[in-house]
Amino acid sequence: MGKLIVIEGLDGAGKHTLATALVTALRSKGVTVAQRSFPRYGQDVHADLIHDGLHGRLGDLTDSVNGMALLFALDRRAAAPRLRTELAETDVVLTDRYVASNAAYGAARLRQGADGEFVEWVRALEIDRFGVPVPDAHILLRVPSEVAAERAQRREAGNADRARDTYESNAELQADCARVYDQLAERGWLSTWHVVDGSGDIDADSLVAMLI
């Protein structure tokens, strides 16, 4: 059975770049890897509804923290059979965002911490009720929220298809989310967490050595 490794962090933290580097480093060591990203825009109806909601096209549904979290969870529930197959067939399944994103952003929107009711609600919904695979390890790509925001702005300016959504453009939400992520990491929520400074260059080979 393969390992499910999850990269988490703020919008603009550099998760996609890190994922690419890790896949290269893993494969260079002969490790088979499947790479995934959530939400699965263009692949799942729930993910596409998430996209609509984050860009103001679902009316007041976006105002509901639990309503939006349910859509994120349903996207993963639909992906779970494929994830289980990949875990059986490959050494590592690497995902850009997973259940912890749902917990962190929802808790931040509600001004709760990692020990609050919402984080437990997400765990019970996704892990217990929907039965999505439990991660073997998390990587928290930690950057100051101001740095992440600047990167997201540059990305938006350079790509018309990457306009920031309502979560990405909310500086206060991003700062609160960073706080919850730190708390989840401190508690080892669902698995071991490896906290990585995303402000500078990252040694992917050293990180792989910790993970496998």
C-alpha cells in the first residue's frame, strides 16, 4: 500500500511548485508517484460548483461555511475510489490540498481554532462518514500571509485565467487560515506534519528523505 502525502498551505504559498519538485525527486529515486490536486476543477461537478461559489455565482450559498465545506468534501468523496486504487498501485500519492484545507479555511471563516467544533465536524464528515483515505503525512508550506498574497497577485496579473477568488483575495481570512494551519500542524491532525519554510528555496531531496 502506498503513502498518501498531502501538501497544505495558503493560496500563493507555492504548493504547485513544491509538488512538481517532489515528484521529480521521488521518481529520481525509483519511487512511483501519482499526483492529484483539489478541488478537481473541470473533473467533478462539486468542484465546479465550488468554483462558481468562490466567484460569486451561487448566490448566498457561498456565505454558508458548512455548505461550501460540504461541496469540498463531496469532491473528495467522489475521488476516493480512484485514490484507493492509486494507493494500491503506486508508492506515493501526492495531493495539492486535501481534508486539512477544508478544516483550516472553514475554521478561519468562523474564527475558530483547530480545537473547535468545525474542525471536528470536517473530520467526522470526510474521514468517518465519507471514508476518504487518511493521509500518512502532511507538508505545511508555511509563508507569511503577506508573501502569499503578493505571489497570488503576481500569478493573477500574469494569467487571466487565474483571477483570485473570494478566499484568495481576503487578506484577513488568509491570516486566520495560517493560524489554524499552524495549530493543525502542532496537534499532528490526522497524521505527522512536516513544516517547511516556503519563503526561500526548498531542498526537495531532503524533504523526500523525511517522507519515505
